[in-house]
Amino acid sequence: MDIKTLQGDFIEAIFGGDKSSAVSHVIGDDLLTAEQRFGIYKGSVHGILTQALGTMFPVCKALVGDKFFDNMCDLFINEYPPKTTYFAEYGGDLPTFLSTFEHVKDIPYLADVARLEWTRQIVWHAKSVEVADFSALSELNEEQQSNVVFQLAKNMHLIESEFRIDELWFAHQPDTDVKLEDIEINHAVKLIIRKDQGTLKISMMSKDENDRDFWDFLHAISLGYNLERLAEQYGEALGNHLSQGIEGAWIQSFTTE
Amino acid sequence: MSNNTNLIKTALTGIMATGLLAVTSSAMAGKPGMEKCMGVAAAGKNDCGTSEHACAGMSKTDGQAEEWVYVKEGTCTKLAGGKIKVGKAKMK
Amino acid sequence: MKSQNTISTKNPYNKNKIQGCGIGLRIDHFDVIEEQKPDVPWFEALSDNYLLEDTLQRNYLYHIRNDYPITFHGVGMSIGSTEPLNMDYLKRLKKLKDEVQPAWISDHLCWTSAHGVVTHDLIPLPYTTDVAKHIVDRILQVQDFLGEQIVIENVSSYLQFKATDMTEWDFINEVTSHSDCKLLLDVNNIYVSAQNHKFDADEYLFAMPAERVAEIHLAGYEDKGTHLLDTHSRPVTEPVWDLFKKAVKHVGDVPVLIEWDNDIPPLERVLEESATARKYQQAVLSKESPNGH
Ligand SMILES: [Fe+2]
């Protein structure tokens, strides 16, 4: 018997593949068949991972209900088995999974809520890093300057959605006064999620045009646009946006690649 | 090209003028424009956000996925949908 | 030999201070521990929860280890796996160890990951001489890397492999003696497996190498009718208390730990359980002269 094969057969069967090879390694008896005994492990793995996903995505879970969530997780777990030893890193594929999952087509905002919850987790655990010394920018020559690429603060992420997912999220927090019944879900939002002084902030950019423009500017930075390209796109507004970005510590550092 | 070069030069001079070389993340608090619409969730002290690892087994019935339950019994059923409420903004 | 950082030198505890009946450290109890500083002889931290840096959990652990002796207990080592040792995991574990200085590090005699996939569950092994050799090899590598003896725990199981050709207790003796590691004797796991596979728990228990036992685990299982499931969600049951008393007789005055991982009750309830363990342990020790001490 090759233990490597045995472990491969188990992994295959635990995550939704063919069970026959895994079961063939196991002794059955009058109390439980080999398949049932194997099933205890499959159930245990799925139970452990479903619980972890429920902790990571509590709002998604509340939205669809426990039963639906449990069943959905079984399919997700089979499609995306964990490759990481740390629960904090498992579940990042759920938004992608949900965006094509046929049984949630009637609640198309669910994938975005999952994205918000995942982002919340990343932001919450992000290191707070010292802000770079931006005065060094003035020492660069013109060509270097136009090639400068900025990095956003790691404890901040941007999310855009067709739906009012920010209110949806807040409606599920304890002591909230956002009522689910009052949410106008079909309302596009541009959100900034960040950690500040031990609290998590989910901010929606106001209707103020300059604010929304600023969100787009930060978004362009997150896409890796260099100064040349930013100048192209934002023209006269570049100066203001850049000062605001650095002043507010939205922009954390730069590189001159 | 030269227009962009000028824009960049102006922008960078602007940054230097603000003299913000020792900004910390705390300086972000209360910046104008950023938090007009939504509130702040104070994450609880115990809110580590992830499940705990454990060396305990769990049970979840094998084959549950086959008898798929389509019914959503969660809070999504409470969402009204099309209602529009202008100005229902939460200040913080 | 060990790197000394600022945190470690402040810790007043050392290996000798792990004594009596401790409990597993759970996130649910962080606040009450910090606020009330309850009288607990030591905490066992599930190391895998603290391996990512700059997390809230890790900060809590830094605080708690200043007030209590700590041991580490993990599930991610996957010592029985056929894939290469997870060096990222071991490096993180070593760094955390240097910072927190636990009295010892334990993990399970099983596999949790293989072929690049992590199950996060404890899956048993076929018990053969070849598998024992494979594991001895890996334990030696881990001990070499961490620079200390590790502690290996017997697991609960719900299945047996056709390939198995030796008893679980022979397998444990083979592995621990050849790798010269310590043993974490989970009395509840012995009982659960004995019931599930119809073997004699006493025979298993008394075959354990008493001199290698660094720690005893106790927990509560769930009776599923067809099998017992080691859920750590209940109080310790009567038959397990009975087996525990025999275990104390066998191994002597060894630190005991209560594990409670699901349906976690308030801290006081877990402490009640450890007080009960202490009471039974003392009663046995005062009657018997400990033989493994
Ligand atoms: Fe245990």
C-alpha cells in the first residue's frame, strides 16, 4: 500500500471527487460501512470549513439563511479546496464563485457583499505601515518623475458595486439603525474600506463630484497608473488629488519603476 | 508630453508645499468629504474575524449537497428592492 | 542558542511552571481573561491561530503570555503527510515560539494536508512499520528545525485502514521511541477510538510509554449513535473520567488540559471542568506513589 496514493484518494473524495478509491482503503463493519466511515471524515472536513466560511462571511450567511449557506458552502469547498493552512486566508474565491452561482441569480448583490466581507477581513488584518518620505520625489529628474507609481495604504481598499452593499452590511451589524426594509438596493456605490485607530470604516463617497472623482483617482493608482498617465487623465485636478491623497494618508508610498 | 511634465511638476511642488512628510494614518480621521454618507463600525475587541483552528471533529451530513435546498430563509427576504429613499444618509 | 528578544526575557515562566490543570485558550475568552486575570495554572494556545503577524489574536497572545505560562498546540504540521514539510508554517511557528516561549509545542499523530490541499481536520494513518518510519523521519526534521523535542498527540478516529498491520499503541511506541519525541496523551481520544473500533481502552492506555508523557488532554465527545465524535463540545463523560484516573495512576503527576472548542461555554464552566480534573488527579496521586515522576 502506498500512503501517498491513499492520501491522494482521500483528498479527491473529500472534495467532491470519486469516492470509490478512498473507500477501498477503509474497513467496513456491521455498524458502519466503509463508505459511511469515510463519510464521517468528509462531513467533518466540510463542517469545519463551512464554519470557517460562516465566520468570514456572516452577512452573506444571514442573507441567505443557514441552510442555504451550508449547502452552498459544500459546493464552494469542492470547487475551491483550501490551499492554505490559515483560516484567515481561506474564502477569497467566494465572491467569484457567487458571481456565477445559478442559485443566487435572484440576489445579484450577494457576490459584492462577499467581496466587501472579504475586503473587510484583509483591511482589518493589514499591517499599518509607515508612510514614505515623499520629499524624495523632488529629487527625481523629469523622466523618473513621470514614471513614478504610487501605492495605496494597505489598510485601505476600494470597492465599487451596482448595489447598496454598504447599507446592507451595516444593517446586519449589532446596534444598527439601518433597516433592511429601507434599503434601496439598486443604487451604485463607490466605497472606501479602511481601518483607523482600531475601528473599521466603510465610507461611501458622497455625491460631490470631486469626491467621486477622487475615488476614481485612487482607483487608478490601485491599477498601477504612473504619474504620466495620471496627468493625462486628470489634467489640472492632478495636483489637488495628489495632495489630498498624500495628506489623508490614502497614498502610502511610491516607486520609480 | 511637455504639458504633462508641467502638470506633474506643479503637482509635486504642491505636495512639498503642504509639508506633510510625517503623516500617520491617524491624520486621516475626519478628512472632509470622505465619510459623508456612511457610518463607522467599531469592530469589537474580540472581533478577530476568522474562525479558530481546532483539533475537534465536526459533523455535516454527507450527501447534503445532492438534496440541494433552494429556499433562501435569510434576511434577503426582507429587502424591499425598488423603494427609493433620498437623503437617508447616515452621518457619523 | 535561542534568540532572546524583548518579550521573551520578560516572561517569568519556564517549562517547570506548567503544572496542574490548565485549559485551552480560546478567542471567546480573551476579554474576560484580560479583565479578570482568573486563576488558571496555564493556557494552551492553538498556535495556528497566531501564526499570521499583526493580527488581533497575536496581540492578545502577547498580553496573555505575560501573565500565564503557555504551551502551543497545532493542527497544521501535518506530520503524517506525504507532501514535503510545510517550511513556511514551521518558520512562522519558530518565530512565534521565539517570541512567546511556550513550554512546549505539540501536534497530532495524523495528517491534515496532502497534495497541496489542506483539510483542516485530523485524518488518521494506516499503522504500519513503513508509515512509522516515514513519520519518525519527519519528526526528527521538525525537532531539528525547531531546536527542541516536540510533543505528539494520539488522535480520535472513526475508521481503520485495511493496510494497518499493527496496533495503534505499538505504532505510537514505535514513533515516539525512534524519534525521541514526547507524548501528549489524550485520554478522551483513547476512549473515543476504543468505542469506535471495539478495542480495550485499558490495554491501549497501559501500553503508553509513561516516561514520555508530557501532558494529558481531556475533552467531551458527542454520541452519534453509530459512533462517538470527538467534538470538544461537551463536558468530560464518566467513562473518560474513569480512564483518566487510570491514566494518572500510570503516568503520575503530569499536567492536564481541558479542551473545549465547539459550543464554548463561559470561562467559569471550563474552569469548573479543570477543577474537577485536578480533584480526581490529586485523589489518585495522594493514594498512589507516582511511578513516572
Ligand atoms: Fe487533544
